[in-house]
Amino acid sequence: MYVAQDWQDYEVIDTGGGEKLERWGDVILRRPDPQIIWPIEREDGQWRSVHGHYHRSSSGGGQWDMKKQLPDRWTISYDQLKFHIRPTNFKHTGLFPEQAANWRWMMDKIASAGRPVSVLNLFAYTGGATVAAASAGA
């Protein structure tokens, strides 16, 4: 398993109760994650002082409860890559930061290929892999 270890602007702070607490630059968000089945150890401190908390609806979907004013979007960096982040109306932020391990692998392979490389990104929902491939010369 590859782990994205080079993040400076993204961090999973804590997990529990079906949610994850994340730092996106200077913004702290609390979002649902159905794979997190263990309880929150202590729901205090940063869990309660978030910028935004996405609440799932029992009928599907959900909505953000913004506790602090956020810009419409903000920029975070991974290595030399820059991404605009914004909470969407379906809990996402426009980027899957756990994919950075794949971006690193692609960038290294493309940069060391010694020939022109073309990439077809079939998972282009966020564009992260496309930005990584292009930055490496694809």
C-alpha cells in the first residue's frame, strides 16, 4: 500500500463516529465517511471548532453547516501542484487527497521515461491526476 506522505496543506486530524476531521490548508472540515465505524474517542477540541460540518440527511444527500465564514474557494498545494478547494453540496471538496500517492508515482514515471508520454485519465472527477501528469511533462 502506498501512503501519501508529502502533504503539507492536507491532514486527517481524527476519525470516528462515521466522520473524519480534516485540515485543508487553514480550514477544518468535518465530513461523513461510511468506512469509519469506530466511535469518536473524545468529541471535543477540534471536533467542535470546525469551519464546516456536513450533515447527511436520512432521506439522502445532506447539507453543510458552516460555523465560520469561508471563501468561495481556497488553494492548497501538494509538492508543486496547486488545487482549488471548495465544499460541494454533496460533501466533497473537489479533491481526493489520498490519491497523492498515485500522483507521485505517475509524476516519477513520466519524468524518468526519457520519451514523450501521453496519459488518458479515466478518473477525471477532480482533475488531480491530470494536473500531476501534465506537471511532469505528459
